[in-house]
Amino acid sequence: MGGNTNNGYWVMKQIRFLFVLGVLLSVVASSVAQVVIKGNVTNDDGEPMFGVIVHVDGINDNYSTNEKGNYKIVGLGAGVKKLTFFQTGFKKVERTFDPKNGTHRLDVQLSPLSKELESVTISGNKQDDNVMTTLRAVEGTAIYAGKKTEVIQLSNINANLAVNRARQIFAQVAGLNIWESDCAGIQIGVGGRGLSPSRTENFNTRQNGYDIAADALGYPESYYSPPMQSVEKVEVVRGAASLQYGPQFGGMLNFVMKEGPKDKKFEAESVQSIGSYGLFSSYNALGGTVGRFNYYTFLQYKFGKCWRCNSDFDNYTAYAGLRYTSKKGTSIKMEYTRMWYLAQQAGGLTDLQFNQDAQAAYRDRNWFRVKWNVMSLSIKHEFSSASKLDIRLFGLIGSREALGFQGPPNQSDPVSNPSPSDLGKYRNLIKGNFNNIGGEFRFLQRYHIKNQPQVFLTGVRLYRGFTRGRQGAADSTFGHVFQYEDVVADESSSSHPSGNVAWFAENIFNVHKKLRITPGVRIEYIDTKTEGSARTVFRDQADNVLLDSLRTGESRSIRWFPLLGLGVSYKPLKGLELYANFSQNYKPINFNDLWVSTTSARIDPNMKDETGYNADLGLRGRIKNAFQFDVTAFLMMYNNRIGYVQQVDPELFSVYRLRTNIANARTVGVETYMRWNAVETFTPESDWKVGVFTNITWLDARYVSSNETAFNNKRVELTPAVLLRTGLDFSWKEIKISYLFSCTNEQFTDATNSVQTANAVNGLIPSYYVMDLNLAYKYWKFTFNAGVENITDNRYFTRRATGYPGPGIIPSSGRTFFVTIGIKL
């Protein structure tokens, strides 16, 4: 007891001592010259702004405003003070004054930046004309801190936008493998880090933040890509996007559409292009701002022929967007997109046929048609400068139809040599109908911990999809007649309803002004169902029916799972950032393929969903407007990876491709991007500009932990060991010349690493290179563009197709030319 009393007395004594010392220090401090600055920050409507950064020159720490827009800076010495007030999306305000001792009040009003200024970086009075930038840590109601991001500014690019030439548009994005089997650019196909480029299926593909793919859960292929002439910028977020945008391994790809000018009631633009093989493209747009309404609409129509025979195409795309902004800043936008196209398909080639004549076509009655309707409604509301709400509702009504003879390229179309029953004249028709609706609800809140600004984001995604498929015998003519025939033949039909609910949250913890840590979580609930029937008809050599069987089936899979992620951003110096992130990924089975049968491919009915994670470690930076770079090392683990393996039918002894879970796959690599604006380094104000960029990626993707030794340590398909793109931009005033060199190392197309097969659906895609040259000139309200693509007229291919548009090798285009003239009034 005595010991406890003594201890308590000692504690009380120390408390009294500290209290007296604190009073004395307060008296001393009050006698020293001290300046206190406080005030309130509001927007143009007089509303208080939360989270505005207040910086005092000569002081390392920043201050910020609270929920009422108030700030207070204490402990300043007397003398001239320069204060800077800034917040993302608003013009910064600077104030300089010489306060005396005591308390002084300084109120400030911030005005918003125009959209044009928000999307670029300003250096002095000159606009940044670089093609590549990155997303800021917080954009609207999205968090990108610690993530690998790229932004392609289309207004600064010198490329063939009339046909969405993907290798030019994405030239400065590291690590992308690009398919070049669509000469018209109607369907862009890009994949990263060893993932298939097929219609960009491994990215969550969006337009203005909402889905545009066929079915986000079971068939995430994008049959529609917006005309690049209508796009302001393209945002790319790698695998760490899984927490906010869905669990795809590739990440998120978002096309941000143009809007009408803010300072004009009416503006018209017309761009006309012609090119090789009868290419004609007409893009016409109207836009402007009337009162509180902003509108933008366009119509693009293009037609022509591809480099090969039997490859005509006809396409139109229409879009309308209308935005209303209230006095309180609430924004409501409605959008509608309509796309339609019809294309004749020349079919695939064998290796021998390709080497003999890559322009040859052995199919003349294969056709492909797509109808795509996308609708959206978005509502954005700011409760204050600290609290934002974003609601996005969207829907899709679409269809795709593939008609023709699907036999391997070394087999002639039976119509030229019909069987006794003349059954071979009927073509195969595959139809897919996609109807889905969904919504995303996002809420972002800024707050403070110990005077450090923090950001919290949470959201919910609701999705309902319904996909229907049918396959069977169809019209026997050579035209594009997409009708089934009532004949005894193989056929199938299926339906795939699906539902998805997801909740996600991320938080930026600013531990220090140089260090940010961003943890995140996503919880997914997925409900998919498949039901359908398949009819199989067996015949003898005289085409007499031996067996006519009908198989029906139904299955349902319900699963829920959490995904975790963590991002770190450290900025040791101005213009330099070290970033790292880890994010789990998940990809449901592409159920729409489970009911499609071809002569060259089969499906394993016991496939499992794919799981894994992405991890990045990178360093990026920028020195004024002269030099920028981004170097990233990454690891992607892909469990239960689905792919194709070559098999031999034990009864028919025919070779086919089996789509199944191959094994776990591990991909490691280094992605590098560097750009140097040579002239601006030494003479920033010069009218002459020379820019050089290099984009090199090294990949090592291997199958590991396989139950079949034949797959262990095999290279993952569609993963070239080296990807290189380098370019040179030369400009003087309004004239610009751009040269691009693209080189892709060899890659396999199946897990067994087959070099060559008789039907050509498996095998090696050899290394290739392509060179392009583009010229651009602006005069008054006119723009002129011209270019030559594949200057050296190389013969190469980027794809071996299992079905349409093949099967077999799909050659890429040889040398082509284009000329474009545009006017804006």
C-alpha cells in the first residue's frame, strides 16, 4: 500500500510540474512575435470548400480547409508571406502580403478549371502536347493512387484515326499485344501481360465509365469500339483496377468521349477520309453549350475492302450525348450509341497458303454482322467540395451473327463439290443476342487526420445480363442472308442469365506529404446459369441419317468471394514517384462458348473459373515538358488458366483444339516507356519540336504446377518475349511528321507450343515488324492528314483463329495509304 501511495504522489508531482511548465512556455510564446492567419475558402457559388490545400512559401507542411471551408495557420513569424490555395479541378489562387503580429483574416474564392484545362498539364503559358500522361491520384469519384495508369490524349496523336489503327493509337502504352485482323478498326483487339487480345476481352472495356462489352460476366468481348475521331482520351488502368471496376486480370480500358465546347452554342466538324482498296470514311459531328445544356452528337459512316479478296465492309456509328448542369453543380447526362456493321470474311489460311499468297481467299460466302445499342444515364452531385456522389446506369441491346462455312482452311467449301444429298450447300449460322442492364453507385469523401487530407471511396455495382445463343444450318446462297433453314443437321440453342452484386471500398491514407498508402477491398457475388439443347446428327457416306440425338442440359453456379488490394505511392522529389500495388483478380468462365461447336475446336465441360493476382513495382517521373518515363516490374499469377491444347480424336484421328484449364501460369516482366522532347530540353519556346519515344517490354510467361508434364515450363500462348515500339515526331508550327516502328517477337497459340499443324489453328506466330509514316498539317479551320502504313509491305499475321473470321491464319494488311481532310466551324 505504501509503495502505491508514493507512486501516486510522484505522478501527481510530475503532472503539476508539466502544467506549470506549459503555462510558462505559453507566456513566453505569447511575448514572441507571432502571426496567425485564418479565413474561409468558397467556390463561385459561395459554398464552403473542403480539403483545399493552403501552402505557405518557406514552410514544409501544408494546411487544408475543414468541412466549413475554414483554415487556420499559427506560429508564423513576421514578414512577407506568400500563400497558395489550390484544389484539383480549380484554378489556384496566390496571395502575398506583409502582416504584423497578431491575427489576420484572408478569405479566398476558387473558380473551376474548364474541362479542356483539366485534361492537360500546363507549363508556363504552353499546353502540354505529349501523347501520354497518367491519371491523378483522385479523378472525380475514382482513386488511382499507387496504380499503374496511362492516358492517351487523342488530340495530340498523329495517327490513322479513320480506321482506329490500334498499333498507332496504343503505340506509347507499354506491354500491349495487338491483333491486326480487322482492317477497318471496327473491333479493337488489345491484350496486356500475356492475356489474349481477342476483342479486348481481358480488360473491363468502358465508354465514359460504363460497360460496352457483350456480357461483363460470361462473354466480356467488345464487338463495338468507338470511332477514335469521337474520343477525347483513352484511359488504361492495369490489373489493380480489379477492386473498382471488376476482377478482370487485364484491368480497365475507358474511352472518354468528346463533349461540346463550353464557350460556343454551336460547332460543326466534318472529317472525310479515303484510302487504299476503296476505303471511304465520313465523320460528322455537332456540339456546343446552350445555357446549362451541353450537347455532342456524331455520325460516322465508312465502307471499303480490306487488303485481301472477299473482305468488303460497311459500317455506321451514331452517338448523342446531352448534359444538364444545375446551379448547384449537379450534372445529369444521357447518352445513346448505335453501331451497325456488315463484313464479308475471307476466311483463314494454312501456313503453306499464307507463304504462297497471303492475299488469297478461299471463302466467298462467309459474312459477319453486328448490331449494338448502348444507353446510359449518369448523375453527378457534390454535396460539398468534400463529398461527391456518382451514379451511372447503363444498358445494352446487341447481337452478332456469323454466317458461312467453318471448315479448316485446307478443306474446300462443299458448295463447290456438293455431296449426293446436296447437304453441303447449307452454311453454318451462329447467333448471339446480348441484353444487359446495370448500375454503379460511387461516393467519395475527403476528410482529415492530423491535418493530413485523406480520401475515402465506396461503391456498389448491380448487374443483370441475359445472353442467348443459337447455332445451326442456314441459307445456302452466297449472300448475307442470316436465316436458319429447316433441315436435319447439327444445331444448338442456349440461354445464359447472370446476376452480379459487388461492393468495393478504397481509402487514401496520406501518411506524409510524400507517402500515400491505399488499401482496398471488393466483395463479389456472382450467379450464372446455363440451359440449352444440342442436336447431333450422324450420317453415312451417302449422307443418310444414322442417328439423330438431342441433348439437353442445365447448370447453375453461385459464388461469392472477397478481393483485396494495397497500393503505395512515394514521391521523394518533385516530378518523381515510386509506386507499388498488389491486387487480387478473378475471371468467370466464358459461358457463351460452352455451347458453340466447330470442326476445329471443342470445349471441356468441367472448366473452372480463373483466379490469381497482379503485383507491380514501378518508378515514373517527368522533368518539365522535356522528359518523361515509366518503368514497371510486375508479376501476374494466373491459376486455372484457360487455354487451348491440341488433341487427336481417338476414333476419327482428326486434330482439334480443346479449350480447358491448362495449369497455373506465372508471368513476370518489365515494361518501360521513355519520351524525350529534344528541342524543348534546350529551347522551350522554339517553333521546332522533335520528340523521340521508346516502349520496350520483356515478358517471361510459363505454365507451372500442371498435372500434365507436357505443359510444365511451356510458354504461355500469345505472350511474345519482347515487344518494341519506337517513334519519332518532328514538327514545325502546324506541320507534323510521325514515324513509328513496331516489332513483336514470336509467340505460340496453344499450351503445347505447337510450331505448325495441318489445320493452322495451332502453331507459331513468327516475329514481325511494321513501319508507318504519317503527316499532319493545320491551316485556319482545316486539317490535312496523310499516311503510308506498313511501308516495307511486309507479310505477317498476328492471329490464328479457331472459328470466325477463320479458322486458320488471318493475314494482316500489306502496304496501304490514306488521305484525310477535315474542317471545324
